[in-house]
Amino acid sequence: MEVAALVLCFSCPVFRTLIGCSVYVQSTQQARRSHSSAEPDEEEDGTVNKFLSRFVWIMRGKLSEVYTDCDKETIDGMLLIIVGKVVSEMEKGSLEHMLGAAEALPSQDFSQDLWVTVWEVSNSVLEDMEKERKKERMKKFLQSEEVKEMSRFAGEVGIRGDMLRELRFKWAREKMEESEFYESLERLRNEERAEEKEDLEAKTAETVSEEAGVADEKPQVVSLPKRHGKIKYKIYGLDLSDPKWAEVADKVHQQGEFIWPQEPKPITGKCKLVMEKILSLKEDNDHSPLLAEWVELLQPSRIDWISLLDRLKEQNAGLYFKVAELVLREKSFQANIHDYSKLIDAHAKENRLEDAERILKMMNEDGMAPDILTATVLVHMYSNAGNLDRAKEAFENLRSHGFRPDMKIYYSMIMAYVKAGQPRLAESLMREMETRDIKPTKEIYMALLRSFAQRGDVVGAGRITTTMQFSGFQPSLESCTLLVEAHAHAGDPEQARNNFDYMIQLGNKPDDRSTASMIAAYEKKNMFDKALNLLLQLEKDGFEPGLATYTVLLDWMSKLQLLDEAEHLLGKIAEQGEAPPLKIQVSLCDMYSRAGVEKKALQALGVLEANKGQLGPNEFERIIDALTAGGFVQDAQRVHKMMEAQGFTASEKLKVSLMTSQAFRKRPTVQR
């Protein structure tokens, strides 16, 4: 048994090389000739050699782990016997047949454990070889034209990155499975043909004498009847034999070439080096020379430009905008209106308003009027920038194209009106939405309610609140607080208190903001006793005043010229640990200026001058009036010029006050 195993083992050249038994080369070849009259296929030999090579490698490791005291020669001897048995099983059939037999019928020569190990190793080797085979086949299908065409189409519609890679592997796997299915059908067909051929040869041998007897007879010819006219075929009622469908097919083919363009040219050599330099440029570098060199080397088409822009967008976003704008004027790029719209949208998302308007101007100069997509982008862009006039122009452009605005367009325009301080026009757009069965969102309702509340329009605020309730949005702490603010700005503390109490009845616990709004309502009518009673009542229920409440109280104390109380509240604000709002500095400047406390007044004024961009016309008027009343005429004149520089116009009353105070330029003496 061992001698036979040795002879069979040496029939494998790979194993012979591993063991180092080159002395038996000639005898092994003779043994192979004696055992088999026909040489196996080269492909089968390669598969067997690969299998035995991996099998020997793994089994050597397993034997070395178990028999740690054995030397290399002993291990080699064991491998000779094991591989000999495996080869003898392989002589009976294929590798898969050998594994099936090994699992079902244990060997009488090996122990149960050893045979199980041999079977497990063989199975793992076959699985690895099968995985490699499928991997190699997958590579071929990944590079097939059908998979490439589908990938190009997916890239055109915006699929990128990991998702595109997964889809490409999915399509390749489907093509591979389809190919394997048809290959299996072809094998079955060949086997059936071989069987039919054998049966035909057997029948031919039996009927030779009969055919010789009837050789003189004329064979009967069987043929199909002749048909007149062309073949007509219909699919779903369409006569596809009509010549017009050939013209349709040609047009579809032409459009297909436009939709699925060819792949980008391969970039190699010097052109690749130039492209890498372009990608590594900084935004402020001059990219024109390198780009011109790249164009000269590659002679790019539209798909080459798109590939370059995609890489720039991923690796160098700043340079992408510059190159994209330059490419729009390149003849080889063949820019269309969607390219302009795409670049305008990219600038808008980055808040590059001037750049977006420059691209829009280029588009108009090139004779391309903004389409629906471009107008949509412009509506969103100008709305976010707070440019109501341009947003309205883009919105009307959409209407002129017959486009019915959707929720996003309506939302952008409503927010543009809200930012411009025109809530009534925003409300009319909301009513238009409702007539077109587009339900406004809660964000739209709250934006309108907030805008009406800031202007003290209690009628508009109440109307929005009622509409919200009919739409299914119940009153909340935020909406009730905004109603309190609306009545506070309108100078109606009684209605403000009614809404405040209604908010508590709904189960909403007053917070710092709602309480501050209620105190501000009392401050309008100087109802200090009611404000104090409200605070005492809320403190019994566990309420603790916050930054907003202290700010309103400090402003009230400053108007009453209660310096000690105001400074006490200023200490409370400092204990909050939050940055105080700029409104506090306005109150302090007003209080200290009227009290003649020069140092503290100018200190507060310095903070206000540093943040002049955050001041509105009402704040400027209050500061100038306080400085004038306190005798700080020069400072009042300086702040007035600052106010005009910000684009605000002083009231006639303030102008008269400044003119009459110019004769009194002497600063008052410090009282504290």
C-alpha cells in the first residue's frame, strides 16, 4: 500500500517539487504512461497541481502541530502516504467526487480523525479555489461593455462613490450568473447531442441493409408552403414591420449617444503630471498656464472636462469654482443652460451671491434666458440673502413659464417677505398655498406669527393663531408667548395678561422669555405694582428670573433713573454667566447720560460704537436723545453721523433737538 501510494504521489509534479524527490522523475513518468493511455487536459492538470500544492502546504502545517517531535523527513513520509491516498481517490473521478466519497466512506487505511482532517483540508482548498475562479470571472464581467454602459448612465444621473461601486459589482455579478446559466444549458445541449449521435450511429448500423434496398426510390421532399407578401408582426397592437419604426430606432440610437457619452480619455504620462499639479493648486494661484498645457496635451472633449471638474470639486473646492467658470466659455465643453444653473446653485449654497450673479450675467450674455430650474435656484438664493426685489423677480419669472410653485418655493418667498418686514404679503402667499391644496407647515405659521408680533400687529397675530388651530396645530408655549409680545408692543397690557393666563391654563409653565414679555407689556403703561405682583406670584410657584426678565427690568429702572436698583440688576445679570445683550448697553448709556455720569456713559457708548452694525434706528434715536439731554453734544453729533452712515434717517424731532443743543457744547460735571 505504501509503495503504491508513493508511486501515485510522485505523479504530481508540484508535490514532487515540494518534497524534493527529483530522483524519481523518470520512473514517475513511466508509471503515468502505464496507468493511463491518454494524457489529461492541460487545464485539468493545472487545477490538480494547484489543489495538491495547497493541500500539501496546509497538511504539512497540521502534521507539524500534532507531531512536534518528528523531524522533517518523517513529516515528508507521512505526507507521501496521505497524498498518495488522496491521488488514488482522485483517479476514481473529479475533485468534488473525491470529497463526496471521503465524507461518506471513511478510509480503512487511516484513522477516523485523520480522514476527517484530510476531508476538511480538501474541502477548504476547493472552496478557496472556487472563490478565486469566481473572482477572476468577476473581473472580466466588471470590464464588460454592458456593465460600463450602465455605470456611465448611473454617473450621468448623479450616482457617485460607494453606491456606484456597489451597483457596478451587482450588475457584474448578475451578468456572471446569467453567463453561467447559459453555459450550463449549453453543456446539457452538448450532452444531449452526443447521446443522440450515439443512438443515430446505432440505428444506422441496423438499417444499412434496408436503406440499400430502397436506394433507387426517389426520396420524398417535404417543404414549407410559400407565403406571399412581407412578414407582419405586432407587439401590444403596434405594427413593428412598418418602415417608420426603423427611423425611430435610428433616432433613439442618436439620442443614446448623447445621453451616454464615451468614457474620458486615459490620462497618462506628462498629461497626468500636469493634472496632478492642477489638483494641488491653491485657490489664489494662477491656474491658467497649467490648464492651457493640459488642454494642449489632451485635446479634451466634454466628458473629459466633466471628469476634471468632478475631481476638482472633491479635492479642491475653491479652485473648482474658478475653473468651472472658465470652462463655460470653452467650445470643446459645449456648455448648455443646465451647466450654468448647476454652477449658480453651487455658488448659492456657498453664499457666494456676487459670484452667482456674475454667472447669471454670463448666461444672459451668451443668449440663454433663465429656465425653470435656474429661476428656482435664484428664488432660494435671493430669499436666503434677504433680497426681496430680486426674489420677486425670479418668482414672477417662474410664473411666466407656467410653473406652479411647490412647497419649497412658497416657503422661500414667504421667508423673503418676512425678512423684509412685510408679513401681510407673506400671509397672502400662504392663502394662495391653501387655495392650491398645499398645506402650510408649522414653521411658516410661526414665522408669520413672529413677524406680526414684532410689529405689534395683534390683528394679524390673532388671525394666524386662529388659522393654525383650524389646521390642527394647537396653541403652544411659543405661540402664546408671541401673542403676549404682540400685545406688549401694541401697548395693551390687559390683553397681554389675558393671553399669559390662558397659556398657564393650557398647562404651559411660564419661562423667562414669556415672563419678560409680560413685564415689558406692563412697562409700556408704567404699571410697576402689577409687574411686581406678577413676579412675586411666579416666584411662589418656583419661577426664577433669567437674563431676559432682568434685561427688561433694568431697562425700566434706567428710564426711571433708579441708578442703584439698575446697578443691582446689573449684578444679577452678571451672575447668570451669560453674555448680556446689547440692549443693556443702550439702557445704561441712556441712564448714565441723562444722570450726567460721564465715565460710565462714555464706557457704555464705546461698547455701542464697537457694535454699531447691530443697532437699529430706534436704538440710535434713543442714544442720541440721551446724549443730547445729558449735554454730551459732540458725542451726540458723532453718533448721528454714524446713524446716517448706517443708512438710517433721524426723525424731525431729533434733528431739531440737535440743532438747538449745538450752542451748548460744554460737558456736565461728573456727579458720581
